Amino acid sequence: MTVKILLPTALRHYVGGEDTVALTGQSVGEVLSGLVERHPALRPHLFTSDGQLRNFVNVFVNDQDTRHLGRQAAPLAEGDVVSIVPAVAGGASPAVAHPPTASVGLSNQEIERYSRHLIMPEVAVAGQLKLKQAKVLLIGAGGLGSPLALYLAAAGVGRLGLVDFDRVDVTNLQRQVLHRTADVGRPKLASAKEAILGLNPLVQVDTYETALGSENALDILAPYDVVVDGTDNFPTRYLVNDACVLLKKPNVYGSIFRFEGQASVFDAGRGPCYRCLYPEPPPPGLVPSCAEGGVLGILPGVVGLIQATETVKLILGRGESLVGRLLLFDALAMRFRELKLRKDPDCPLCGAEPSITRLIDYQQFCGAGTVSAEATLSPEERISARELKQAWDRGEPVDLLDVREAHEFEISRLPGARLIPLGELPRRVAELDRDSPLVIHCKVGARSAQAVKFLREAGFKNVRNLTGGIRAWSEQVDPSVPRY
């Protein structure tokens, strides 16, 4: 039986750097014996002096543990994959305290700081010099930008550019680990630069406190080798993609929502671009943002670190990048899936006959300028938080309908409000009194505006939207109502 043996990094040195070896055998014991006969230096790492497989070495066949089969006695079939998984410690090494000193291009301070890189043959001095000379631009200093900035700085990327124009908000701190409580209200770039230089003062940090747009994107992206997309909106995402294709730069992509994330590397010179995957954006409001749908605070750490890893690999020229692959991560299942991506020959940007040869109006392309449901309501269909409070104080009859989700209703609610989530409203509309004055609210007024339009079309005459939603009520009327 011919099987494939997968070797961990710790053992590849003994087989000439190979990560897989093909051997024949009927059992795990046979193929491992053949492996150490071919590579004798491996024997003490796998077997004791009396020929027993060491207890700190696990063997899996097709991802299944073999201990219940006696490990060495476990049978094999044609095409099986055998994985050797030894115990690995990632702590301090008992060997030399410092790597060799004096190397062209690296100071003694840099040699000491990056010593764990320098003793890796895949990085070594040459690779660390590549990192030192590299220029990486991060679009966004938020959830994804935080782990990206910290780990790329720690790795020794010589020049980091950051683009952001937002300020630190207390709601950011659940996931944006670049910033601290004391930074609330400060520009994100100010606290980000402070955190980066506090971690590694040897890094040059360029900041661009501006909204990235068609008029400035090419100038900002041009000096950098790699662009990393940490954006949270479609117009900027398409802008970054298009600018990278026009400038022939790799675009390290990541996105997050609730418990799920995506990552890839778009490089039109070697594979597809973002437009090949998503030729057009979803209509405004169809896909909720993290502010509306939420995000597990740890998730951008996972996805951001994948992006950082891909960025370092691109700089080093090592490994297999995510070009042509989309990595999906489900945190609830703790499972990764990989999808193959193909370059679209008819892509209007990177295809054989591109029709997009310059940056366009991305707000218009993504429909960001489309009038919202709330904006289409007449003055008679709206009521402010203060006006609602005054109506209550006058004793006017008002039914209050909350169209948020049940878990949002648990966070905060208005007195006497009734909950019917927006998605359930069409089938529960009969529960509402058509003749009673009805005020509808959600978190900030967008979903409730859709509910107002739906009920108006269903024949309800006296229905109004609470402008600004429950957040406006908390800000203008009752600060004891929690904001989220």
C-alpha cells in the first residue's frame, strides 16, 4: 500500500526539508520503520532504543487517532495519509541566550529583538532584512487593523502605513486591542501609533487621517509593497481592490461578521481579484454591519492574524499564499473551510478586456448614496424622542412597537414597548390595532422606518417612526436606558 506521510516542521530538518514522504507498507509500524531506514537521523525522535514508538509522538491516519488500534499495528489502505504529531514546546529555548552578533543590515539591537526569527531557516538574516525593508499599508485601525498592526510591528516590518479617520469609541474596546479605555475620544491613529511604537520603536509609522477615496487612494497606496484590507464597508473594499489592481499590488483581504470570517489574498497578476469573487455589492441595507449584527470580539483577532501571516509570507516569498483560495472560519464550530477561486476572464477590472481603467465613484457603485427608508418618510411619519416623551406626559394614547431582535430587547427596552421583530412583522401584522396611534422604534431608526413603510402600505394610517431609535431616547430623554 502506498501512503503519504505528513511530517511536522520540527522533523523536516532530518528529511532534507521535505514536508511529505511517500512510502509503502501494510501498517503504521511498517511505514514508520521504512521512514527511519531511509532517514536514520529520525529514529531517536520517533522510537525508543527497544523499537517502541515514543509516547510523546502521536500518529493519525486520515485525521483519526491510532492509539485504540495499538498505533504501530494500525492497518493502512492505499492512499491513506499518515500524520506524525510530536509534542512541541513553544517556550524559552535552553540553548544560546542570544543569536550570533554582527550581521550586515541588522544592528545588534535588531538581532537580539528578532532572534527567534533569525534562528528559523525559513526567515534567517536574509528574511529579516526583507521584513525590515518592507512597506505595508493597513486600511483601517479597528478590529482587523489592531492585530495586524501589532503583529506586523512585532515581526519587524520596517514601515507601516495606517489609514483611518475615526475616533476611539467605548464600543470599540471589545475587539480593537490597539486602543485602551484612556484613548476613548482620541483619534484612532494617535492611539494606534502610540501602541505600535510602544511595542517596537524601530518601526516607522506613517499615518493618513483621512477618508480613503478615489481622489487620494492611488497616491496613498503607491509607496507600499503590500496593502492589507481591514475595512468595514463595501465602497472602501471595492476602492482598495481596484486601486491595488491598477497599481499591481497584492491585496490581503479579511472580513468578519458575528462568528464567521473570511480571508484571502487578491493579486491580479497571479490570480483573481475581489471583483472576480463578488462582481457587484449587495444592495444597501441587505447585509447588516457589525454595528447592527454584532461581532465576536475575538474573531477579528483570528482573521487579522491570518492576514498578518499572509502578509509576512508575501514579504518573505515563502510558503503557499491564499492567492486563488478563500479561507472561511466558523468560530462556533471551530472549523476552517477552503474554497478554490478562479480568475474571471470577463472581469471588468482584471479580465482580458478590462472596462475599468481608473478609479470610479464607489459610493454610487455600492449604492451608498441611495436614499434610506428613514429619509423617505414624511414629517408626519416621524416623531422625535422628546416629542414622544411630551406626548406621554400629556397622557396621549400611544402604542410602542419595537422591531429589533429578541436579544436586543433584553439589552434595553422602552416602557410598555411590545416586541415584534421586523422579519416577523408580515405574518404577525394582524396582532396590531389599525386604529391605535402606533410609534415604531429599533436601535437607530433604520429598521423601524422599513416597518413604517410596510404598515402604511398595509393600510395603517396613524403610524410613526421614532427618529434615532432607542439610542436617541437614551441620549435625549432617559440616560438610564443602556446604549449598545
